[in-house]
Amino acid sequence: MKIILVSRIDDADALRYTASLIRELEGQGHDVALEGGTARHLGKEGIPFEEIGGDLVVVVGGDGSVLLTVHQMKKQVPVLGINWGEVGFLADLEPDEARAFFAAHPDGFRVEHRMRVSLSVNGNRLGDALNEGLVVTDRPAKMLRFGVYVDGTPAERFRADGLLISTPTGSTAYAMSAGGPIVDPQIEGFLLVPLAPYMLSSRPHLISTGRNLEITLETEKPAHLVIDGQSSFELEKEATITVKKSDQPALFVHTGKPFFEKVNRKLRNL
């Protein structure tokens, strides 16, 4: 199996663990390569994110490391996250579980598809989000006005500090902190969560991916669209954001851990 390793580079312990994992995987007969930044910090040759291929990408890090990896890959490859962060919702395995997992799956694994949202502004496609697209003003304490149109019909108009356009996967990230619901990742829908809305009646919406969804920025205040915390785009005045289901879902290795058991363990300490 061809395996690419990606590690946090700001944590010496994570890098040491990654180096030991290289030896472990090669000892099991796998063909192992390193992402460029990880390789440089380990004194080895590596490959850029954009050229990552193979059978599996193993990410040693937190959710940010996983999001960066998915965001940078041109072609999606199954990802297995080893948690070296805080909550680690996208990293299913703890460091002491990884070796046993690989030993138990020498020839393959189940792959889970996670939908991403494709975001375009005024007809120009900007990118895909695994967790969310965030629309926010670049001027603190200034509110934005949004219009939401579903199949061409006005569905909502509100003022808020910002708006999260989230996937079900992202429902346990920023969207949850902003008061949104926890959504089963097997559901395919667009979750809209206003940030600090002016009116209490402005509530989160979960909209089918089968519908045409557009969001208008009905204000002249400067704003930005941030995709998965990885890339940021300045929005023109009165911009229109088109939201679609991406034709390139993220691919994750299924480790056998049920989603709602993970919710209880990571969020409720049960």
C-alpha cells in the first residue's frame, strides 16, 4: 500500500511520532512517502500537497491539519487522522491506537465519503469546503445583511455579525459553537447558521443539496469569505454566493467508531 504521511510541523513530539510511524509502516511492507513540509522537518525528501496520490494519507495532527490536507489535495485520497490536537473530530485514532489499526488492516479499509460544499461568488468558483464557508465583516462590531434564496424563492433575510455555510461534517465545528445543531454526517444538506443575529427569529436552516441555494450580501460593508479557515476571499458589495454540493467529496478511512459515540466521548465526556 502506498501511504503518504503528513505531520504537524510545530510540535516536536508529533514529528518524532511520525518518524517512528515511518519505520513501523515500512516494517509492515508499505511504501511510505512524506508531504514536503513534513519531510523538510525530518531531513528527508518529500512531495508537495498538490501532488499527493497513492492509497492513503495519514495525518498526524488536529482538525486543522486534516482540513489543510483535504483543502490542498488536487485529487482526493482517503485520509486517516491520528489525533495530535485538542478535540480531533476529523482524527479518529489516538496515537496509541494507530499501530494496532494498521496491523489489523494490512490490505485495505472501508472508505467513507463526506460531502463538501462548492462555493462560487458572482459566478466565479472559489473552492470547496469540508467544514464551512464563513462570511464575516473585516470591521469588528459591524453587522452584515443577508438574503437567502432557495430555488429562487426568498427564504430568509436577516442582519448578523456573519454567516456560516456548513456541511454536516462541519456541524460539530464552528457551526456548533454558534448554536447550530449536530447533524449526522451521512445526511447531505447545507447548514446555514447566522453568527450573533440581531433578531431572535433568525434561526439555523438545514437545506437539501437538491435545491438551488443562493445567498446575497445586501450591504456595502466590506466582507470576506473564508473557506475551512484555509483561504480567504474579499467579497464585492452586494455579492451573490452560490452554494452547491461539490463533485469531489472528501474521503475518510472508516475506523469502526460510531459517529454518535464519538460525539459523546469528545463533546460530553461520557
